[in-house]
Amino acid sequence: MAFRGTADEIQLATLTRILDDYCEQSGIEGSHPAREHLARRLIALFSGGIDNPGDIRMALDSIAKDWRGASPAQP
């Protein structure tokens, strides 16, 4: 799943599925600010060349851990 520039429909569907699955497993509901934060980071990871779903999930684990450690005023 090589990526540079704009994601196609298949890539967007894959990223959406990764985010949906990750948030469901983590108990992050659709309107929670963490979901938007993770979505932005997921796109940044993918844009930076991380395109393996397993690698993306590991990176999201690290990002989510940082998010949970932040105070409510910090995203």
C-alpha cells in the first residue's frame, strides 16, 4: 500500500477501518476528541510512509498512551 500525495478510495477505506477498529477496541466513542486526534495522527503516519496496518496500530498505541496521559486541557 504505497502512498505519496492523495489517498485513493481503497487507501481511505483501509485507514477508516483501522481507525474504527482501533477506537472500538480502545473504547473511544465516535464523538470523543481522542478519535479526531488519532485520525490526524494516522493520516500523518500514513503520509510519512508507514503503510503497514500492524505498524500503524503500534504507532496508535503509543499515541493513545500519550493522549491518555495528557490533562483534559491538552489534546
